[in-house]
Amino acid sequence: MAQVADDEFADALDNLAVEDVQELQDKNPEPDAHGQGGYRFDTPEHQQQLKEQRAQLWSWLKRVGSHMFKEGINLTKISLPVCLFEPRSFLERLTTNWEYNSLLVAAANCTTDPVERLRYVVAFAVSGLCRQVSFHKPFNPILGETYQAVYPNGLQVYCEQISHHPPISSWEVYEPSGKFVFYGNGNWVAGIKGNSVKGRQTGSNCIRFESDGATVEYDLPGLQVKGVLWGVRVLKYGGQMVFKDKKNGLTAVVDVDPPPQASSWSGWLRGKKPQHKPDQVVGKLLRGEEVLDTCQGNWLSHLDWERPAGQSGAVDTPGSTTSSSSGNSNGGAPAAARGGARRFWDIRSCPLAPAVPLSGPLPSDCRHREDVVALKEGDQVRAQDWKHTLEERQRRDRKLRKEGGGYEH
């Protein structure tokens, strides 16, 4: 496949819709032009991959048509070129998001302190955002597809695709001694318009703890990838994450990359004017209307919790480096951070624990997929052919279910 530079690719797009592309470039400049943060795919390796990928995207776009620039396209309902994919299914990719699961183990060890436990759960959820950063997208799972794996600390994970349209993936992660089970389902929605892709994993994320039977439920923020077709490619997260522990009457509200007016909790508490920082994470932990603690950090690097002044009870005082009921993966308490806050997650020091696929998997395991196997072997042509074959097979199966009066999804 011939390679083209970014400016040549933009010229080729002009042949599709000159006025549409120009309008989008004027209204939607590159996100880093004004220091707006995000994860930049700007290494020499990424630049080479971009040239190769965009050359193939041009051929695909000519078939799609110029309407994507104004109207946009639902990426879950069209067949994408295999050049955009990594050799993994979304089911396997899910397990990457949970590689800081030592934070879940620490949360389960907070057997008498649900406030401290919720701090760890928030840290776990935020830490997973940086693990979703990838240059390529995973393959959409086929209905009935499965994946089984185990983490080094013994956590067992089971994933299954339970719906085709909408695409819904379900999972359960078990702590071997029964301290907790992490379960939920995810429906990935995404669309491309012009030079940008917006997406979000909707659905429930639930952690049920054995110590008191409480369940913590939370949702994930949205993401945006800019620079899909020209310029620097950047991935950004944004939106709100709400954590609920109904049994203990606790809620945590966390904003990811909020606008300046929404990032003011810590500033208000200190009597300082808040300053907006790209990729910032700010939040508060409440019991009813009472603020028990606040957090701040960055989804790319760290998360700190610091108890507001004037509170009492089970919550540790500011600057504390010990905890009466919990510990991190090394058996100790969270490390002290600047200003007396406690750092619960730090990308530089927290250990990663990648999942190990189980040997002898079920015939439905995603590692058996012919398109995934072909792409792992570097054969894009064969991978594209198999991807088309599997998609056609799934459409036929859905039609048969519909005609037979069965479950259409």
C-alpha cells in the first residue's frame, strides 16, 4: 500500500468534500495547539503508523462517501478496515483496563471502613483510563464469543459477548477467597465526524464486597480522538464519573478534564482561585450532603485523596500516611503526596498485573477467531477477508433468529 504524507492525505480528502473539510479544520483546530492536554501519539513509531494507516483509510473513505464529514457515522454499525485494528478482541482488551487491580484488593481489605474502601474504588476506576489508550481499536466481539483469563494475584476473569446489536460485553472478575466480585456489562458506542471520533463505554460497573454485602456501582467518562485523518493524533477523556454505595449512603462524584468552573472544589476549600489543568481529575466523596473528602489528580498519572479540614470520624486526618483498616498492594498505606494528601495511585510506582489467558480455552474463545489469528501473523489481507466472512455469517445468523421468532440480538 502506497504511503502518503498528512498534507497529501488532506488534498485527497478535498476531492471528496472541499468545503466540508475546510469548515471542520477551521472550527476544530488540533487540541494541543492551545495546551489542551490529552495523550499524544507523536513518537516516530506512531508517525510511521499514521502514514500507513491514513493511506488505507483514504481508500475506505472514498467508498463511505463525503457525508461522514457533516452527518457523521456510527462506527458500531459499519465494517471498518482492518488497518485500524489491533490483534485482540474487545473482550481481551477489557482485561487491560483492570491491570491495577491491586487497588481492588486493597479496597476489599477495608472491612470496617466503607469510606476508605470507596477511595480505593475511585482510584481503581481512574487508573484504568490510561490503560485504554491505544493506537488501534480492538475487534468487535461476535455474539457468544468468550474470553477467560487469570491475573497474577489469582483474580479470575470471565467475559462474554451477550448482544450483537447493540454490542454488549459482560464480565465477572472473582477474588479467589471470595472477598469481592467485580461484574458488569459494557456497550461501546462511537461515531466519527470529520477529523474526530467520539465514543463511550456505557453500562454498569459493579463491585460487590463480601465483608458487608455492599455494592459500589460507577460509570465511565467519554473519550475523544482528534487527528484521525490529519494532524497530530490525540486522545482525551472528559465527563463525570459517579460512584454509589447505597448500603452505606456514600457517593463520590469525579469530573475528568472539567471546564474551569467545575474544577473548583479544592480551590474553594482552600480559599484559592481554581486553575484549570488539562487532563485534571477532581472529585468529592459525600455522605448525603456532607463532604467527607476530596480528590485530585490526572488520569494520565496519579490520584490523591485529602480529607477537608474540620471533619472527624473514621476518615484519616490530612497528611496521614497510615490507615487502620487497609493497605496497598505492598501491605502498607497509601504514600504521602504533596501538601499532605495521600496518593492512592501513581503510574510510576503502582505495579501492573496483566491478565494471563487460560490454556485450553472454550471453542468460543476470541483467540480462536480467524481474523485475529491472521492479524497476529501480520497478514492484513487474510485478516480483512476473514473479518468480512465473520461479519456476513453473523448477519445471516441474526436474520435466521429474527425469522424464527427468537432473540434478534
